[in-house]
Amino acid sequence: MKIVVAGGTGLIGRAVVKALLPRGDVVVLSRHPERVQAGRGVLWNPPDGGAWEQEMNDADVIVNLAGENIGEGRWTAERKRTLLESRIESTRALVNAVRKTAMKKPVFVNASAIGFYGPHGDEALDETAPAGSGFLADLTSTWELAARDADGVARMVILRFGIVLAREGGALPKMILPFKMFAGGPIGSGKQWISWVHRDDVVRMIEWAIDRPQARGAYNVTAPEPVTNKVFATELGKVLGRPSLVPTPGFALRLALGEMADALLLSGQKVLPSRASAEGFQFRYAKLRDALTSILKG
């Protein structure tokens, strides 16, 4: 099997490449192929074409995880443009290459995010919920539309990731820092929902989507038991053996982070993985305490 992975050096990508290596030839598309530590690094610089396009000729699977980190840096107009272009340009480049060069109909797994639904209160959201409003909703909607241009030439699967928990990066190490200083606690009101998922389950769902011929369209990749921010802080404090009593006021986060504070920290979504669960996917980490213990104590 030949698998092409874009974004294979990020938090999710590294774990995906490692899991897929036993399946065959794993090509990692990267602007810096010399930094690729697992798989076969190949230079690409979307939207430019090049020799990388030939790797698509006989690809059985394409996994697109490329995109600048949403949570790194204040959302200036320039930063927003970078976040959008890094996703759209890479996705369009891959789709165009499949349309031009593919000799077979590959599986095309494209990342997305639950930001697609926009901020919500206590309403439970599954894949039938419409796109929301706001920067993240607009970004993910545009991203998914770019990916769907591969329909007809590939079996398209779009995975909407929740907050991915891992020791090595992402949101969790930033959440842990105040607890280490005995200053951890809920953020803002603490009532906003956190739809989380263990990175191992993200990798497993990508493999599930590859292996299941019936899988196509959009799937939520979130654990089946989302929690409020207050519950998350309490569980994290228990696993770390630290108190979780010091709230972080919303106004301070808005001053520090601007628009990003409301979009990522002070609002939330209660997202359920309805499609995957109905189609037989079983989460290894359905409960937050088990996930945090695995990551922090394992």
C-alpha cells in the first residue's frame, strides 16, 4: 500500500505516520523533507506543483493534515489569512494533483475541526448540524469545500477533530502549566463545553476511515462524553494531584488573546461522534479521567 501524508510532521501527523508505516510506503510531503524522521520525505511547497505530484500517481491513500496551528499567535488580519491559506492551498494542491495524475481512485482523508459548528451553548451537535458563524466556522467550511472537490475521483472522508489531547503538544501542555504552579482552575464561567479526544483515538479513526469502504463524508472525531470546562479542570487537577480552584477570568484572556479567547476558550461546543459510533467505531478512551491518566501517567 502507498500512503501520502501531508502535514506528517505535526502533533497528529507524526503519530499517524508511525501507525501507518507497517502498511507499506508512507510518503511524507513537507516543505523541509530533511526534517522528516519517519516515512519517506518528499519536498512540496503548495500551491506550487513539482515532482511531488508524481507520488500521487499510484497512491492508495492520501491523508491531509496540513495547516498552521490555530492556537499559536494572536488572530491579526495577517494571521487569519495565513491560517486560511495554509489549509486551502495545500488541500487544493492535493485535489488538483489527484485529478491530474491519479491512476486509481484513492481514499482521501482530510482534516477539519469542530469549529465548523461555531460557538454553541448546551445543544448537542452531531454531523447533521449546519455550519455555524464566526472565523473558525468560515475557515473550516471553506476548507471542507476545497476537499470535497475530490469527490468522484477519490473516496472522500472529512474528519472534524475536537480538542486533541497529547503530552507532546496541542492544548493540554498549556492547560497543565497553571496547575504546576498551583493556580489551575476553570476558564471563564467554566460552563462552556469541551469536546475532547485522545490522540490515539484520532489515529485509530483515521485508520478506520481508510479501512472501511463505506466510510465517506464528514465525521466528528470527539470522545462520546464531552465535559464542561469546570469538569475538565477538576479531572485534570485530580490526575495531576493539584487543586483546581483558581478561575481564569474571561476579561484577562480577552485582553491577552483578543478574538481568539472567545473562539477557543470562552465558548464551546457539545459535539458527539454520532456517525462513527453508529457505524461501529469504538473509542479506546471514552472517559476523560482514563484519557488524562493514560497521557500523564502512562
